[in-house]
Amino acid sequence: AAGVIQSPRHLIKEKRETATLKCYPIPRHDTVYWYQQGPGQDPQFLISFYEKMQSDKGSIPDRFSAQQFSDYHSELNMSSLELGDSALYFCASSPGPEGTEAFFGQGTRLTVV
Amino acid sequence: AQSVTQLDSHVSVSEGTPVLLRCNYSSSYSPSLFWYVQHPNKGLQLLLKYTSAATLVKGINGFEAEFKKSETSFHLTKPSAHMSDAAEYFCVVSDTGNQFYFGTGTSLTVIP
């Protein structure tokens, strides 16, 4: 069965650089979530989209932005990277906005040096 | 407001003995509750979910959880631990579905 696909799987960037993470949801899933998981931490909600519109916003820094495109894939854009941005970034998708389960991708491990 | 409390940050059991991972939640609405497992350097895998149907939910790999509204709990159990169960377990609550609220996780160690 198709799963959530994230690319790249690993990314190394220098401070002050920019990064773009991509997420391809499961087909026919219209809701996408982004989470950030620091070392030894629980996943922290960043932002979510439903039908290409932002549906909720969490602890996403102003340096980050995200959008969901017409094909439902989503991109997380991160600028002015800081060492503290090093984390595992998960994308999840679900088939609807009403409490259905989220299916998570394998994550993108971002290392800022 | 929604929140999840996982009462134990670490649980250690012997192989073949029962597993109990505790989770309490608070929610302003009728919540949906989930347990996810994360193996080292892996993504999050759904174990089971509760969405207002049967209160005893059976998941994959022999895990199950019981929703107890009076106790606002959703504890995860398994009758007999296997070495491959060693991982991080997250209890998650969702109300309207716009986001999922994670507990801080419970690290399960299985002793041979």
C-alpha cells in the first residue's frame, strides 16, 4: 500500500541557509500535518493543511513557511537555519479532518552545521 | 484544551511478561485517541486507534488499549512482551483533527 513519502530523507545545511522539505501524502488524503521532533523529544506540531488551506498552526517559527499544492503535496520551507533547527521532520496525512488517524512518513532528518 | 500525559517515561519488562503503558488525556471534546510506536531511527507507526466505537481496541502486534472515559485513560497493554517490542511509544489525542497532540513518550525496554 502506498505510504506518505518524504524527501529528502537526510539533509545537511549550514547556518543561515535555506531548506525545503517535501511531503507526498497517501493518494486521496486531503489533510497534511508537519511535525518537528528534536533529539529525545516528542513530536511537536508545526502546521496543518486541509484541502490546500492552512487548517491549524502550532509552534512554527516565523522563519518557516509551508503550503499545500493542488496535487495535495506539501512543502515546508525553512530559512535562516539555526543549529536548533536540527531535528527529524515528519509529515503525516489523513483522509479527512475529523479525527481520523494520521499516517506518518519516515521523516526528513535535517542537520544544521 | 487537549493534552496527553504518559505516566511513565521508561518501562522495563522481561520477555514474555505483560506490558502496560499508561496514558491519561484531557479533551474538551469527544476525542480520538491513538497509540503510535517509533523504533530507533524510524518513523511513527500506528498501533491502534479509538474513535468512539468499541472501548476495547485491538491493534497490531498483539497490542490493545481500553478507553475509560470515567478515568480519562487509554492505557496500552500486551499480554506477552517480545524483544521486537522495544521502542518508543506515543499516546496521541485528536479532537477536531486539525492537529494531533503527542504525549512525551514511553521508552519500552524488553529484557531477555
